[in-house]
Amino acid sequence: MKINFKLFAMLQDYLPAEGRRDNALQVELVEGTTIQQVIERFGLPQKSCHLVLVNGSFIPPADRAALVLKDGETLSIWPPIAGG
């Protein structure tokens, strides 16, 4: 199965070169892969995975290890952002 994987702000550095231009990458996953497994596969620091969305819906940290991704979904992750 394939998902669209998007990383924003400083997290885009964790994407391979071909995904950095658009902050997105199509990723091939085995059936049953969870959000947490994708986070680990790309070596993302847990504390930097602040806002996690699947198809635009927020996924709380407690649900990320259990939520199984489906073919065609979009997983988007943002780090904490501060501004003024």
C-alpha cells in the first residue's frame, strides 16, 4: 500500500532528498503499518511530532501506536511552532 507522507518546518530534513522540494513523499508500506511505525522508520524525534494529522484529522499521541494507516491516506506531521 502507498500513503502520502508530509513533513513540515524543520522535520522536512528527515525526508530523503526527493521529498524535500515539496515536503512530501509517497511511501510504500506493508499492510498494518501504524503512524508510530512511520515515525520510527524516518527517525523522527517523538518530541518533535507535535501535530499529527491523517487526512486532515488530528491524531492524539496516545492513538499513534495503534492507528493503522490505509492505502491512499495522507499522514502530515508538524513540529511545535512558536511565534510572536
